[in-house]
Amino acid sequence: MSHALNEELEAVRHEAQRLLREQVDPKRLEALLDTAGSFDHALWQLVAAQGWPAVALPESHGGSGLGWAGLAVLQETLGQANAALPLAPAALTLALLRAGDGATAPPHWMQGLREGSLTACVALPALGCGLLVQGEGVLAARGRLTGTVSTVAFAAVADLALVAAEDEDARTGLWLLSLSVPEVSREPVPTVDDARGLATLRLSGAPAIRLGDRSALEQLLDRAATLCAFEQLGGAQAALTLAIEHAQQRVAFGQPIARFQAIKHKLVDIYAAIEIARGCALTALALLDDDAGTAAQVADAAECHEAAAAARLAANHAFELAARDCINVFGALGVTREAAPHRHYRRARALALELGSSALWRERLVDQFLARQAVVPSV
């Protein structure tokens, strides 16, 4: 990464942090937790006006030209602010449409996603079945999708959905459809983190456009896992900062609890987990296909899958550890809505499951490693 790009990314980070500091406060975050399927429309419109959805697109396609690295910076900043926005789904959809030159999709879809007037969600039904890249759960026939996908983040508010499905020839593929058609119904789902607009999608012959095959779905998983890892890193760092500040201020037995060895060990463990996760996430980011050929020259698909799985696992662990032990440092206050730790814990639990559990990604990592090393597991 060039020095000029690094400077530009730091400028983006600084501006994003300033904007979110001004707009996101505890009262605003708490209000989103009271209603299933909630979504901060006003904040989305604000960041869309700043060009966030198109930050990864080349300038020739109306974007900022900062690639996945620019998007990762924004994802991490959102995690730090505990703000839930469908930024990653919009960027992932734009990348797929751009790869296909948008030829089969209505032109206004790409324009709407780029400008933020349209939002998207990623609905992968197979994740609940223990299979990461199979389309079981949704069937595709003659360009129409039928099936149910439960608890999809931002499905309650999205205009478009990326859906994994299996066609008549048992081939897994990636499809894009409008959620405003009569053949689609959605039911908001109350969860531990209602700020993410979760809903169950029911498709009854909904018209859809095929965007790719199994390899496109695997690439989508790699990108989604890497971007989610940066959001988790931001949340973990924010939880660690909260815990440190509280430990320095809270006094017990005549001294700040930050002086107690048990508290120090908790904070150091969180810090170590975050740094390990950051290294994994940066490795995965460097291997993402940036459509310019550079990543493809460095790594094969299996290596990208391994790196994304490692980033997913390490970020899951870091955020859950940070959120849980932040509550422990706060004590009983940490689980109440008077304090911030509970919001990070909610987000950690939500993000840990949206793309499949750690157990599934651990299996994916092992399978990819064995396949790449040509190792046959013993029975």
C-alpha cells in the first residue's frame, strides 16, 4: 500500500470518526433497541451523502477509488461507534454488479446503491444448515426464487437482497432480487440487537437475477467475513477503552481497581486478542481480490478462503472476549442500560452469528488448509 494511500485512508478515518462522534450518542443508540427491525435511516442518509457506499468503487465508476481498504476503515469506525449500517452489503452488491458490468440488472439499482438511496442485505440461508457455500433453503427455477431465509441483518429495511440458492441442476449460485415485489414478504425478528433491522424473508417465486456461481458465493463470503472482522475490531477496541477508563476511575478498597492484578490480566488478554485479530484481518484484507489483478497474482482462492476464515475466527473471539470482560470490569452496572458495555455485548453476539458460527468457520478453515496441503484426514 502506497504512502499516499495510507495518508488518504487516515484522513478518511479521521473524518468518519468526527462525523460519528457528532451524530451518534447513547440516547440515539438506546432508542434503536426498543423496536424489532430498527434502523437509523437519518444516519444512513448522512453517510451516504458523504459517499460511503461507493468508497470501494473506482473513480471511473463513480466511487472514491479507495478499494476494500477504504471500506475496512469505515467498517472499523462504525464498530467503534456501535453504529449499525448496511454499508458492507451495499458495497458487496456494488462489487458484484460492477463485475458483471450491471448488464443484467436495472441500471438504477447500481446508481441507487452508489448514492445510498437503495440499501441491500445479504441472505445466506445455508449458514443455518451447517453449510457455508450451499444454497439449501432457497431454490431457483426459471429465474425465480422460492424459500425462507431467517434472521437476515437489515432485511427489514433493505431494498435489494443477495441470496444464495440452488437451481434445478443442483448448482449453487448467487442471486439478486428486489424486496419490493409481491412475491416477497418479510417479518421483523426481535433479537438481542434490534438496531440491525433483522427480519425473516419468505420468497414465493420472487423474480431474481443470477450474479454468479459457487465461486462467486465463496468470494462473497471471504469479503463479507473480512469486512465484518474490521467492524468487530472496532467494537472490541471501544469495549477495551471503556473498560480501561472505568478501571481507572472506579475506586475499591481505597484505590482504583485498575491496580488490581485480576483486572490488569483481563485488560491485557483483551489487548492481545485484538492484536492477533487485527493481524489476521489485515492479512485477509491484503488478499482480497481488488479486481485489479494484484491480489490474484499473489494468492490463490484457497489462501484467500483460509485468511478470511482466520480473520473471522480471531475477530469473533476478540470482540466477544472484550465485550464480556468489559461488563465484568464494570460489575453489575455493566449489564444495565445506564452504561455502554451492554451495547457492545449485544453487537458482539449479533455479529458472531450473522455469517455463521465460529464452529462453521473453524471447519471451513481446516477444510481449506487440508485441501491446499493435499492432506487426507484419517478416520
